[in-house]
Amino acid sequence: AMPGIRAKDQERNPERLLQLKRICDMLLAGGYFRARVPILSPFDKVVGGLVWGITASNVDLDVDIIFQENSTIGERVRLSEQIVKALVRMKCPHPLQPQQIQGLDYAPLFKATKWLVSRVIETRAETRTRMRNQAEFNFEKSLTFEEDANRDGSMFLKKALNATMPVRRYKKQDGADIPTLIASAEATLLEFGERFYNSTTFGQGEKKKNNNNNDTASSSSSGTASSSNQPSSSFAKMRAKLQEQQG
């Protein structure tokens, strides 16, 4: 047969019984269901709930907390000291003293229990979100729904494309004088942090307007001499095509 509550561990004061019930209700709301076991002593319910809250928070404390129901006085003392150390390392805003735990001072115990339960709920939410994201990532890497594949492709691909969308970094000033089509194309690319080719083309149109028509031969010869400085043949062809369209 399972042992019952020892007479010295029973609560008879109505006010203390109400405080104990508040703590047990808080633990039950958080998921510690041993708080409603009738044969457990108030100490085992409250301290067991504290140990559960510390463990379920998934905080690396480097503190050995071994809880055993119906423990001796010496075991209770050691356990109370370990709980105090754990709460300090968790930066609990409601620290406890060992004598408050051993003597079941319900007022501070309720505050610490409430804070621990809130930590447990937050930890569960973070774990749930992390596991769901990991599951969705693994799913999208290997599997797709047929309607998604036929319509827009996989969700993973859509997320990847959205993550690499171009972002405008700069903006041309209102009324900026950009004389050539090439300069306009390069200015637009520069707004997104890209370059059309290595050397800038701003102002080339103005220089050409200021040159005389008789300098055509000299400009072509200088262009031939500097052809080795062109970044690539494809860019040169693109530039020539844009100049033809500009007229």
C-alpha cells in the first residue's frame, strides 16, 4: 500500500491551505499534474513543482537537483540549497532562501512558482516553433504538394527567391542630369548596389557633345588603343547596341 501524508506534514490552517491550492493550481496549469495527487505532502507538491519547472526550462545550470518524494530532513535541506542556487543562475526575479523552501513560506514560493511556470510555457513555445520550422524545412527539401509543383513550384524555392530579392540602396536625386542611355542604365543598377561594367560612364555624353565632328577619327583611334581596357566583349557589344538604339 502507498504511504499516506504524515501528520506533521499536513496543512490545517485554512489560509495556508488556500495558498497551497493557488500554487497547485498554478502548477497544474503549467502541466505538472503530480500537484493534484492527494497522497503527496504539501512539501512534495510544491518542491516537486519547483524542480519540475527548473528542469523543464531547459537551462544549463550545472546543478544536480535530485528530487525524491517522502525525503528525509537532510535530503530536504540539500535539495532546498540546490533549488536556491538554480534560481540564482536562472536570474529569477524572486529569489528564495533555503529556510523559505523547507518551511513552506507560500507567499514567496507562489511568486517563484509563477515565474517558473511562465518560463516553462515560453520554452515550450520556442521549442514548438523551432521544431516546426525544422520540419517544414526538411519537408520542402524533399517533398512538394502536386498543386504547388504545378502552379508556383515548391514553397522552399519561393522562400529562397524572396530572400534574394533586390533591395534598393540608393536613390537618384530629383532632376539629376543623366545624358546617355548607358549612363541611365548604370545609374539604375547602382541604386541596387550593382555595376554595369567596371568604369563609370557618367559624363561621357557631355564630352561627346563638346567634341567637334572632325574628331571622329581621333576618338576611334583612341578607342582602339584602349580596347584592352574593356571589361569584356559581351559588355562592349551591349554598349554598342545601346548606342545604336540611342542614335
